Amino acid sequence: SAVISQKPSRDICQRGTSLTIQCQVDSQVTMMFWYRQQPGQSLTLIATANQGSEATYESGFVIDKFPISRPNLTFSTLTVSNMSPEDSSIYLCSGDSWSNTEAFFGQGTRLTVV
Amino acid sequence: AQSVSQHNHHVILSEAASLELGCNYSYGGTVNLFWYVQYPGQHLQLLLKYFSGDPLVKGIKGFEAEFIKSKFSFNLRKPSVQWSDTAEYFCAVNAPNTDKLIFGTGTRLQVFP
């Protein structure tokens, strides 16, 4: 099984600033995803991080707000741009591969925007 | 659009009680089904999964789930819960070749000694 390291684990940020979250997998994975888990709610998929190309965003999420990079098969970043208090949430990355047939998750980043 | 419903938002049980958490999905095609667990302060972990075959799936820590296609359900069960089962439980579904997981709203389980 893959191990996913995500950092930072938590941060408190001023509104209007940006935060970049990093996700490192200890083995190559085919797919990587970014989710958001707002307080008291379930996980919502933000986007699929594609290696070497633009991420594929779900409805309601745009690249200008959540730029994503995935330079190789084991690393991805999500930036939360121009933050507002509504962005306060837990952000999680996950990865899976065709051989594993299950998704593995990072520890999550708890973001508080003040 | 695919969606997943978990009707039990918060369940409180005593140790040794039996557990059943409901999960229904809305997708007419072939699906893969998952239950994930998130223990306090920890990351999401896979509890069990169903892809095909025997509709009764056994997972870790004594959990099992039954896929009932006619009811679009994948309920999670455990005959006797323990205090250490206190956690948040998420049902999830994806259609083959999409890899995207659609999560239910989660069920918070509290088990008291």
C-alpha cells in the first residue's frame, strides 16, 4: 500500500493570502486527487491532478482559485488562492493506481482563514 | 449524477452492541463500493471494498458489508462494537474507469464502554 505524506498538517492564514499544500507519495501512483472536507460535511472532490498537464476540475472549482501542479507521478501541490474565511476546511490529497484498486489518503491539512 | 446517501449521521452505542450503518447510492451502472474509516486525529483508511463477486464483503476489524444491487445499498455491519470503533465512517462509490470517489456525508459513531 502507498503512504501519502501531506504538509502542512495545519495552518492559520490571513484572508487575501495564498497557501500551498504539498502531497508526496512513497510510490508511483496513476491518479492523484484533491478533496475538501468542510466542517461537518463530507469529502468533496476538487480536482484530479494530471501529471504534466492541467488538472481536471469538478463543477464549482476553478483553476484560478485552486491551482494544482503535478510534475511527476509521486508529487502534487494544491494552492488555495486569495483565501477567505469560507475556505476554512480540511484539504486532503489521495492517490491510487490501477493495480491497487483503492485510494490512499494523506493526513489532511486543516486550514483556518482569519 | 452519482450520489451517495448515508442516513445515519450520528450513532451512539454501548460496547458489544451490534452496528449497521446504511449507505445507498444512485447510479444505475456497475459500481465499485467502499467504506472508509477516519479515527480521531488520523487519516482516512480503507475498511473494505466491493468490486464484484460475493456480495458479502469482509473487511478489517470484524466489519462486513453487503451489496444489495436491487436496493442500491451497501450497508456496513459489525456484530459487536468496541470502544476503539469510535470514528467517522464514510461510504464511497465510483464507476469503473473514472477513479473519482463520491463520498457520502459520513456517520459519526461513538461507542461508550
